Amino acid sequence: MQISRLDRPAAADFAALENLLRDSVESGASVGFVLPVDMRQIRAYWQDVAHLVRDRSSILLVLSDEGIIAGSVQLALCRKANGMHRAELQKMLVHSRYRRQHFGRALMEAAEAAARNAGRTLVVLDTESDSAAEQLYASVGYQTAGEIPNYAQRADGGFTPTTFMYKEL
């Protein structure tokens, strides 16, 4: 397992990231997309991420296993004068073949290290309530700030509550 910062995604990286996001949605992850997966939306999403990375307003970390992208996570760096101390963790994804192997925990540790290196002392996130992701975040020290009912639409189209969490680094 290797985690690296992806500053200039190549064509092969985009294909792997598109596959990772498609797999996550098809596995039921509530990550902003619904079934059936529209690959045009997924491609456009990663193009937008690449722009944010080039603009240095976002950090993209990828986890590779034997050369295959098995996971990713993003940190959106707040650029407002009163928020330069915080980052938002976004789209923590682990391919279904690699789940329950501590890859998510490794991505979280790498994201926190990247946040510290960027001078951030607070990381915030939101996640589907009562999910495996929420359990993971709590296990690495994230605190619950609150929950909003019916905040997000699940991949299957139903609505789900979302838990907002934070961690001071």
C-alpha cells in the first residue's frame, strides 16, 4: 500500500479514479451521485477536482495497492481569511475489493498529515449517519457536531440523515 499526493492526474489516473467513484456509488456509498451511474457526471467531477488541485485549493491523495488506485480522499482548503486554519475532508473512497483492510484508516492518517502540512488545525467532514464511514471517523478521533435528517440522497434515491464531524489536529 502506498499513499501519494496527486497534483497532476494523468489519463490513466482519471480512468482509475472514475472506476473508483463508480464502484463506490454502485456499492451504495452516499457520495453525491445516484444510480444509475452517469459516467459523464463522474468524468466531469474528476475534471473539476483536477482544476481545484491545480489551483491549490484542494489536495487529492490516492492510495495504491500494487500499482492500482484502491482509494482516494480530498481535502478542500478553506481560503477565506477567517478560515485559513481549517480543511474539509471530502469523498473518502475505498474500492469495494479493498474494504476492511485498514485502507480507510491509512487515508485518514495521510489526510490529517496533509492538513497539518498545509497549516490546518481543524478538519471537518460530513458523512451518512450510522454508516461504516461514521464509525471509522469516530474511531480515529472525530467528534460529532450534529445531525441533519434527510440531508443527502443515497445512491438508491432514498434520503438519509447526515452527521457533521470535526477533529482538532
